[in-house]
Amino acid sequence: MEKILIIDDDKLNLKVLKDTLARVGYNVIEAQNGEIGLQLFRSEHPDLVITDFQMPGIDGLEVLAEIRKLNIGIPIILLTGFGDVVLTIKSIQQGAFDFLEKPIDLQQLKTTIQLALNSVKVSNSLNEVLNKDMSSESMLEENILVGKTPPMKEIFKNIGRISMNKVNVLIQGETGTGKELIARLVHYSGITSHQPLVIVNCSALTETLLESELFGHVKGSFTGSIRDKKGKFELAGEGSIFLDEISEVSLNTQVKLLRVIQELEFERVGGEGIIPMKARIITATNRNLEDLIKEGKFREDLYYRLKVFTIDLPPLRERKDDINDLVIHFLHKLNKRFQKNVVKIGDGVIDMLKAHEWHGNVRELENTILQAIVMSKSDVLERDNITLNNRSNRNLQLRQELPMFRTLADVEKYHIKRILDEVNWNKMESSKILDITRPTLNAKIEKYNLTQELSDYSETD
Ligand SMILES: Nc1ncnc2c1ncn2[C@@H]1O[C@H](COP(=O)(O)OP(=O)(O)OP(=O)(O)O)[C@@H](O)[C@H]1O
Ligand SMILES: [Mg+2]
């Protein structure tokens, strides 16, 4: 019979858990605080520990850390009343087998215990992450990621799990779902968080420039290369390289990427020396790579090398219960940035936001809150100040005032701006609608000095 130690200062909870697990046939021992728990751990040698997080005296994370010093393999399940990303990741990193939120779903608890007891290799590499440095922890808190809904919590748990090794991670999700934020989280919660994170937007550059950006070049290797330049792979060192919009990489460059991953080395463009590649590759895409593979636009072998671990970010409309927390988070963030003080949420606002479809996902929500804050004359986020963009009324708005055009360039400028606005400045979608490449679109944006007005700050921060 397996022995389970439960540590919880809440007597009622302790009893419920004990009775439930005893009924299933476990030998249950209980402790009402961390100290007694640790004593019992030493004398009783349980097979599994369940501990509350918040307790007077020694808390759950400390219990976890202490037990880990004594026994590296024993599964520990943490219970908590908070839905806290940092805590979730920390506890998983420090070797918690799982993290369950109160009120405890007893069925889920039983399943988790079974899983934990069955799994042999729960905590092989845990020691490595026990001594994390502080700087990465503060980075973790800076890149705040809101999400308490089940799919988001599952993602955070998985990030905790993969943080112990350097697997390549592919992040998939619609535009504005938070892929870049997740990429940062993957890096800063990982074992190489003290190494650099280097970000490359693969859609912004032509093939030649992208390759020189990635691999570096030697002076004179192509027009404009006036001095030697280190590439991003080199700059990432033993950290992470984040290749955003990986779907936009040309087939030629894909071959080169594949080679780097397979051979773990590369050469600068025009160079001869071999440089070792040690970085972890994180990629993101808002297009379905499997479709692109079928169309012959993306290499299947590269795909499998990149998606050793996949994170699928659900669209906001599938996690509407996060909207409330997101609004609070954005009010906090944007008040600071725009020196406003909108601290209350008006009646019906959340319901109204929950009814919207959010095709631009979290970014669209953030922009909506920003506009409302700017419009607001009091400390309340009012329904009246919130403008929800659905495509039809945006088109209507656009049709209302047609400016006087003189030149072809005027027409082009207006048309591009209009399409960009229509799709919330999603350049990928715009370039598809306009039937031009991303680099061409970028060049035109620059040429005409186009900006997203109120909402373009999110791209540049
Ligand atoms: N869960 C979240 N909590 C807090 N802020 C978020 C969250 N998800 C996204 N954001 C914010 O929304 C904006 C868009 O996020 P991000 O740039 O990561 O999206 P993306 O998926 O990379 O979009 P795209 O596909 O258009 O590049 C950012 O300002 C980001 O800070
Ligand atoms: Mg992005």
C-alpha cells in the first residue's frame, strides 16, 4: 500500500483529502504545518507528498525545496488558492509533479496521484534548476502573462516542465494571442535564462538579408556588407534564438536552417570558419505549417525538428474567462504608460467585452482598452468609451470620408493604410490581401510613413 503524506493547515481540507484517499486504499499520514510535515517525511518515508502552498511558517514551496534536498525522486503535488503563473512555473521547476488549485477536484486529485506514482522518471534533472539566479526571476515577473483559464494554466505547467531542458519549441496561435510573450517566458523560465534571448522577425527581411542576419557575414560577401557581422545564432550563444513568423522563411533558407539544426554548426555568409550552434530554437507562427507543407511551401523535415515541443495558444474567444483579468492588467499597464488613472470598471463592461469575438485576440483587447483609457474623463472604464471593431462597421467608417487624391501614390498610400487598419495591422494578412510580399509591404509602410496611430505602440515596446 502506498503511503501519502498530506500537509495542510486547513483542518477541514485535510480531513476531506485524507478520507477520500484512505477510501481508495492509500495509507495516509497527515501534518498540519510544514514543520511537522518535514519531520514526518523523514521518519515515515512516504511515497508521495501533497502539500498546501499557503501555510503559516514554512510554506509549500519551502517544503518542496526541503524535501527535494532529501529525496530527488518523490512526487510532490502542490495545492493552492492562487492562479499564479510565476508560482506555477516555479513549483513545477522545483520539481512539483503537479499543481492543483483549490477547491480541489477530488477526481482530478486521484488521477494526478496515480499518474505521479506511476511515473518513474519524474524528477531526473530537477537539481539543475534549484539554484536559479535572481535576474531571470525578475524578468519572469516583468513579462507578466495573464491567464487562469484551464488551457492557459496547462501551457504554464508545460513551460515549467520543458524549462529543465533545451528542447526546440514551436508556438502556434492566431495573431495577437501572445506568442512573443510566451517565447520570452519559455526563455526566461528556462535553464539558460541568464544567456541571451535573440529575436528575429523572419518576415521582415529579404532572403539574403535574413541569412546574413541569422548566420552573419564577412565583409564584401554581398553588396552592402561593408564589415564583418556576427549573426543572431552566434549572438544567442547558449541562450535562445526566437524565430518569429517562421512560415515566411524561403525554401532556400529553410534548407540552411535544417542543416544548422542537424549539424549543430554553421558558417557566416561568405565565410569559411565553422561556428558551433548551441542555442535553443524557439519559433512562432500564425499560419498552419501543416497546410504549408502540403502546399510545398514548408519543409516537413524542418517542421519536425522545430516542433519537438509545441505550444498551441488558444484564441481569446476560447478563453473569455481571462478577459476580466486581462482588462485589469491592461488598465494597470496603460495607466502608467499614459499617466491616466482609470481604475474602475463600469457596469456591463466585462459582459460587453465577453460578447465580442476578438479576431485580433489579446492585442485587439489591449488596443480597445487603450482607446477607452484615452477617451475617458473619469476614473471609470465606461461602456460608452469602448469601441468594438467588427469588420463591417469598420468598413462603413472607412467609406464615409474619401479624401481627394491627386497622384497614384496617394491612392496606394490610402489603400495600404486602409487594408492595414482593416486587419488590425496584421502585416501578414495585409500582404496577402494586397498580394505583395511582406518586405514590399514593409518598404511601403516606411515610404509612406504609415502608422497605426493609437495602437502602434504595442509593436515597438
Ligand atoms: N496572456 C497575456 N497577458 C498579458 N498580455 C498579453 C497576453 N497575451 C498577449 N498579451 C499582450 O498582447 C499583445 C500581443 O501579444 P504578442 O505580440 O505576444 O502576440 P503575437 O501572438 O506574437 O501576435 P502576432 O502573431 O501578431 O505577432 C502584447 O502587447 C502582449 O503584451
Ligand atoms: Mg508576434
